[in-house]
Amino acid sequence: MRRLLFLLAGALLLASCGGGDDGADDDSSATEPGTPATTSPTPSPTPTTPPPLAWGPTQDEFDRAAALVAELPVERQAGQVIVARYSGLEPPVEQIEQLGLGGVILMGDNVESPEQVERATAEIQQAGGDRGYPLIIGIDQEGGTVARIKAPATEFPAYLTLGASRDTAMAAEVAQASGEELRGMGLTMVFAPDADVTSGPDDPTIGTRSASSDPQVVAETVQASLGGYAASGIVAVSKHFPGHGSVPADSHEELPVQTASLDELRARDFVPFQAAVEAGAEAIMVAHIDVEAVDPGVPSSLSPKVIGLLRDELGFDGLVVTDAQDMAAISDGYGSGAAAVKSLAAGADVVLMPADVESAHTAIVDAVASGELPADRLAQAATRGVALMLHEAAGPAPDPAAVGSHEELSYQESLGGVTVVAGACEGPLVDGAVRVVGGEESDRVRFDEAAAAAGLTTDANAPTTVRLLGGTEPGSGDVVVALDRPYALGGSDAPVQIALYGRTPGAFRALAEVLAGTSPAGGTLPVPVDGVAQQGCAS
């Protein structure tokens, strides 16, 4: 609760003073620009509670971080700004110790079970030694298709579900629940929520990871999610500034080019990020995108002009994290060392997943020695990371019992989002037994289990067909269900068409109950879908 109050106080301060003006070339003094101590007469929340900065840590935590970083040699400061990727189930303990890494990110191949994750995170923190603050242990756990930890941890549906339900209270509750489960396994940072505005079918990367194609819906959902994450105690990283949902290319494979004007970006892509800043966002990830209107030919994660927009125009003083630097958008054009140095010089504070960690570390140290990277810029970056981890450590105690305890909430989230775009809005949508086809085998198994619980009979010879669509191609049947993006529904002539936005047990439970007529479908399409009969039953 204390963290949530800090965030809300930061949002009020930003609204009253317009945020900070913390450019990439600022020094690393202990007083962070844009804090209540220097820009606002607003009193402390209580006489004994130090004032929060606009982005999370208290002034005392920031001052402690600055003092700790000042005692570190350049080699350890260089390690502190790197969050590394590793392969397999064994954490890179020796690399953490030798380089003084700021942390690691867990990917799919680092995860076997919640219990194994808890053991791994304990080893990682132990490798950090007696630094006096936790390491960053981050993970992509957005829900839907981007979730590294599966059952028995709670599986949540895609973020688009929340855009369909327009339920910000649910968004906050889900984020808090997810954050509590992650912290229960020893994670300290989550790379979520996704603040991108999806442009629709031509968006190959974000899709259901976005809450909507409506910037205001995304903004409200992101603000609610940030409040929930803050209440859980985990550090949330809103992503991917300046907006990845409106470029028709995937930065994992190439450098996408953003052709929109700056005014168009301000009216669409920047809106959720501005809302995140106003909500006291602690960290924001910068994507690898060539923004022609700002810095043509330069990936935004390496661009002082793009990061300058985030700092100066949006008023963000918190931790700037690069997107993964082993992605083709960076690795194809820059070496690990050059990319690390350029991103820090541009104003980023965390170099995420350099393809070659040792090369990135060496290049940072050498760049400081040569003057290419100012020493105070490196210290500033390290200080922000340490301050945020001190703040994370001051949050509520992690509870391992939280892991896997939110199945009912996941179901409620899906029920609020499931969207009927063709078919009746009341009563059963099917009559008698049904035959389920399409999707993956695991989808059909989950559907069968959910149908049985809802009183629906499944039979391979039943005359009524329920077709599950996992992609964008339309399909035929009596009932067609889009499990991911809803765009295929526009090309279907099925009498009943449903957008589900997820493959979780809770999503299939919601689907079965809507088909049986025992629960209402609460969603409205969060993105335009050409050719559908209706926007949903809640509209």
C-alpha cells in the first residue's frame, strides 16, 4: 500500500508541475530532477515518511543509491547497468559475481516449474553478495502468448481481454495478483504492462498484447495495471516506447520503420506512455524502432532524440530500459559493445540482454576511460537501478503461497472480456451436444473439461461444431471462436462468432458458460473487425 500511495502521490505531483526535465546529459547528483524536494511545495505524506520521487523510490532511497554507486569502481558500475540473458536452468552465478551484473532476465528455457524458479532466483540473489540491495530478476509475464511461467502458476489471458471488458478495477486486481505470484517466486521486475496501441491486422508483433487500438482505453488500462503492480511490490516496466503497435514489422527480425509524423505519434502512440508517467511509472522500455520524424535511421533505443522525448516532453525521470539488444534490429547493425555504449550515452539506464555480455561490459568500461561515455552518465544510470531495487526491497514481503492462487480471478477476467460478435446475447448459443475442432490438442482438452463443468456434452459425432481458431484465417462451423486476435471473425459466416483472447483454463470456462447460456459475455470488441454483425453484447 505504501508503494501505491507513493505512485499516486507522484502522479499528482506530475499533474501539478508537468514532470521533470531529466535529459541524457544530466549529472548524477543525489537530488533527482523533478522531485518534490525541488519542484513542488507539496508536503511529505506524513512527518516521518520521506517524500517519494515522481517515479517510485523515496528521496532517501535515491540518496542511498547514489552513495552506494559512488563507492563502486567503474567496472562494477558497468556491470550494474547490464541485465543479462542466460541459457538453461542453471543461473550464471559466476558471471554475476565476476562482472557485478545488475541482474538477469528469465526466458522460457530458464523455467521448468515455479519451485525451480524460486530456487534459481535465490541462487541469483546469493550471487549478488552483500551489495545491500536486490538484483533485478526480470521476466516477460504479460499474460496470453507472452508468459514464461505456466501452470501451476496462474495463467492469465492476453491483455486485450482487459480492453474488451473496459474494466480498470479488474486490470488493477489482475496486475496485483500476477505481481504477487511473481514475487512469491523471487522475481523483482516484470516487463509489463504493454502500453502499445495496436494498429490492427497489420501489427505483426503486438496484437493481443495491447489492450486496444483506442489510445485512451490503453492509457486507462495501463494506469490501472501500474497501480496493481505497485501494490504487489514488483517493479513494472511499461513498454515499448515510442510505440511498437503501429509499425508493420517485428524488431526481433529487422529494424521497423515508423513513418508517422510526430503529431500523429503524440495523438496515438504516446498517449498511454504519458498516462504511465502521470501514474508514477517506475520504468519504461524503449523499443528498437527507426522513428523517421525524430531520428531517421537510428534505432530509438540508441537515440538521444527519442529518449529525450520520453525524458523532456513526457517528463519521465525513472529507469529507462532498452528492449533486448540481441534482437535483429540491433544485433544485425551493431556489435554488443557499441550498442551498449550508444544506448547508455543516449540516456538509457539498463542494457537488456546484450548478445555478448562480456563484450558489452568491456566496451562500457573502455568508453568511460576514453571519454566517449561520461562517467557521470554511467553513475546516473547505475543509481537509478539501485534506487529502484532498494525501493522494491522495502515493499511487502513476498508470499510463496500466492503462486497459483488466482484461478478464479483469471476466469472472471476472461468472462468480462469474452465478446459475442454474432449470435444471441441471452440464453444458450448451442443446442445439445457439440463437437470441438481446430486449435491445438491442449485447447480441445481444456474446452472439453470446461464444457463438462458447464453442463455441455462434447461428442465427436455431434451435429453442432465448435471451431477454435488460433490464427487469422477464418473458419467454418456452427460456432467459431477466435482464441487470439479476433480479425478472422470478420471473414466467417458462422451463425455464432466469439472472440476469447486467451487459451487459459479460465478462458475456456468462460467460453463454455457463455455457450451454455449460464453466464453473460461481458466484452466489447477492443479493436475494429470488419464484417462482424455486432461489437459485442455489452455495447
